[in-house]
Amino acid sequence: MENKKIRVRFAPSPTGNLHIGGARTALFNWLYARHYKGTFILRIEDTDQVRSTEEAVNVILEGMKWLGLDWDEGPGKEGKYGPYYQMQRLPLYQKYTEELLKNKKAYYCYCTKEELTESRQKRTKEGKPLRYDRHCLNLSEEEKRRYEEEGRKPVIRLKIPAKKIVFNDLLRGEVNFEGELLSDFVIVKSDGIPTYNFAVVIDDALMDISNVIRGDDHISNTPKQILIYEALGFNLPKFAHLPMIMGSDHTRLSKRHGATSVMEYKEIGYIPEAVVNYIAHLGWSSGDEREIFSLEELVKEFSLDKISKHAAVFSIDKLNWFNSEYLKKRSVDSLVKMVIPFLKEANYIKEENLSPVKLEWLKEVIKLMQGRFKNFSQFIDYADYFFVDKIDIEPQAFQSVLNKEGISDILKALKEELSVLKCWDEKSIEDIVREIASSLQIKGGKIIHPIRVALTGKKIGPGLFELIVVLGQEKTIQRLEEAIEKLKVAETKK
RNA sequence: GCCCCCAUAGUCUAGGGGACAGGACACUGCCCUUUCACGGCGGCGACAGGGGUUCAAAUCCCCUUGGGGGCACCA
């Protein structure tokens, strides 16, 4: 066994959000590094000048931070292996390009897009593998000059040896490829910027990456990269290819499947630990029946051999369950803290700095709601009546529960009693409601539901009496009056 | 078309020659209950198919089928 220091990396290209799949790749790399007390590197692969943006870099960094995946080297944490943006590493790539050119392991290619397409079509027709026909492999200096004079800008291709390429994947065992079927692929584009396969190899080698852990969509890139390692005389890292994450229809996870980026989950109101816990279970299991793991526990338990080999379908139901579990375990105080930005966003509060009194009251609201919502957006939805002045009564609730014979009188009676209630506590309120019910010789439930609808506009929610306590006398009376008024209007319309 | 990877319920998974094929989500029945949720106790539901190997196959091998990925001057 090699006693090499573990160095792993997450190398996203900043062309969009940090999506669930990327986040899981990042997480597994991070867990691997932390488990083996190695180094976790974040490298930005921004060689696609058309699609890469600085905004996307920031979103990725934010996402990583939100998930709690800190990096030891990378943007903002320069180490001796930097820089960590590929576009800042151009001279490095150039050096190795020249080396390959000099050794005749790579060559200039002046073929145009049109010419390549044509040749590709021809090969398709002939039933041959789709690979470059090596038109430019042995160009004379004279021919090159002529192309240059035509204004053609060359790319550089790697000359692929016709041999078997075998590598040992840490998850899948031996994987074989036939070099003959590979094309002399481009390693440097005509603008002088290296392609992905070339840049990763140089970076992984120079950054001394010990284990390349990435999605299995890279399996077929691996033989190409191995050829580059060999051409350059670099040592090979170990490879581990993770199964993909897919949408419910078994196609690549995309917008059609709902929220796919990590930050969207933040915005909807998921707890980062829950997201991490869930995506950890997409393809990994501890081997026993536990499901809830903190980051620390994951670090302790994580190992590559417990990763499954087949793709996993992302399930929002299961994420919701994880989030609910975390929500239930969280202290009321921490939930208060987390919910405040959402209240602000919904305009339920003016600013995030709440007075001690307001804060105490909010705590009471959370106590009533804890366990009743799956994420903070849902909380905002379910608990709106605590925060708004005027509620909207759900039409269906109004018709089926409130707009019934005798309800108006009950609400009036309740209003009278509550208006003069001195002792605004659960017991006193319950006594009043129960008394009204028994005086009418009906069950408590019969009048509790309409009262709830009158006060909250909803058919569901916390226990009525505790809810009234927290709602407060003023709002309660006011809502009862409004409900009575609405019933009157409905009556005249009949 | 060619190459590669994969295959236990609707979903995530445990199990890797002898097990009642275990758990979780979802769905569902009952209990608790003023509603919803929580909680408790149940239920439905899987080894893709076919050949081998073996006393014995979900487990090992082969084929088929199915799914996924790749074959770019994207990463």
C-alpha cells in the first residue's frame, strides 16, 4: 500500500448553479478528505470562456459554504499548488503542450469544422468509429505554412497509440478500453486554451491529487486522460466514479424535475444539514439501518466501498422527510433565527432585528408550528395568519365549515365573552368555548372548527386554544368580527 | 452506429452461495385527537428474463432485455 497523503478535489466549471449532482460529488470528495485527514481542494475549471461567469463562481462558493463544505486550498485559500482557477494556469499548460509537440506526441491540426463534419459523416456512412481521420498528422512545414497563410488557426491533437487502456476503478474494478477506438482528440483549442481533458490531467498531476472522485459520466474520459498522463510521464491518481443522480423519469436531473440547485433549496427553506444528509444517502449507506447522520458522523462512517454502483433517483419526498426530522430536533431558538429571513422576505416583518417582546412572541408561534411544516416556505404559508392584518379565508373552508346555520351566532357569543376576558390563557379560553358548546348541546368539535376557520382562514393548524392565546385578544376579536361580517354578506347573497 | 457503466418494491437502500430477502420514504388501515401534523401499532409491495456452475443461486458465470453515460475547438 502506498502511504501517500490523500489529496482530493472538487472541480466545477462555473457555467451555472451548484446543482445537486455536483454538490454530492463535492460532498463525497470532502468526506473522503476529512475521513482520511487529507486535503480537500476546490478548483475552478473556467476554460469555457463562452459559458463561464464570475457570478457562477460566487454561487458555487456560496453553495459550498452553505452546505458546510470548506476547502483547504482553492479560491480565497491560496496554497502552494495554486492558482486554483484554470484560466490563471495557462502558462503551465503551454509548457506541457510544447513538450508534447517536441516529442511528437501531439500535432497541429488545421482542419476546419466543416471539413471535420464532412469526414465524420463519411465515416458514419461507412460504419466506421467516429474518430479523427488524422488528415493533419504528417503535415510538412510547407503545408502548414500554406494553411497559416489561408488564415487557419490550428488546434493541437494528441496522437493516440493503438493499445489497450486499463484502469482500476475503486468502485467498479477493472475497466478496459481499446485505444484504437479512440480519436486523436483536441488538447488545445485554436485560441490556445486547453480543453477539459488536457487541463484536468495537468492540474490533477501538478496539484498532486491522489484520488480523482467524480461522476461516472467521466468514465469514458478516463482512458483519454490516462493517455495524457502517460505522454507527460505523470503518475496516475486513483479513480473512483460515482453513480449519477437522476430525476423521477430516470433522465438526467434538470429543471423539469423541480429545484435542482443547492441554493434553491436554501431559498425554499431547507436546512443544510438535511440536504447534506439526504444527498449523502443518494448512493451511499452506512451498511446498517441508520439514516440520520450529522456531518461529523458522516465523516467518521464514510468510505468508498459503501457507495452503490447504480444511479439514484432524486426524491423530494425523502428530502422532505429528512428536513422534517431536522426541523423536529432543532431548538425553538434556532428555528426562530432561521425563520426570520423568510418572514422578512414575505413582508411579514419590516426588519430582521426584532424587539425582545416580538422575539418572545415569535418563539410561541414556532412552538405551535414545530412539527407541522416541512420547510420554511411552508411555514410562511401555513402560519400567515399570525403575521398579517387581514386574512383571506380559503373559499373551500368558508363554504364547508363556516357558512353554516347558526355559526354566526356562535361567533358573536364567543366574541362577547372573549372581549371581556381578563385572564387571556388557554384554560380560560377553552372553558368559554366548551361552555358555548354545551349550552347549545353540541360537541366541542362542532364549534371548534368554524372558529379556527374564522381566525386563521384554514381548516388545519395547531390546537385552537393555544392558537388563540398566541394570536392575542385584539386580533382574535377583530377576526371574529370580520368573519361575522363575511357571513352576513354571504347571507344576503343567498 | 460504436464504446463503457449499471440492474433487490413506485423511490433510496441492506444482504454477496443455505435468511421468514431487513430497513427508510411514499401509499395505506387502526389507535391517539377539536383539525392537521407528530407519535404508536399494522398492511401493500422487490431479487428484470433465460441459460449455466453447485447438493444449494437474489448472491458466481454467460446471453438477452432494460436503463444510464460517452463518442465536441463543453466541462
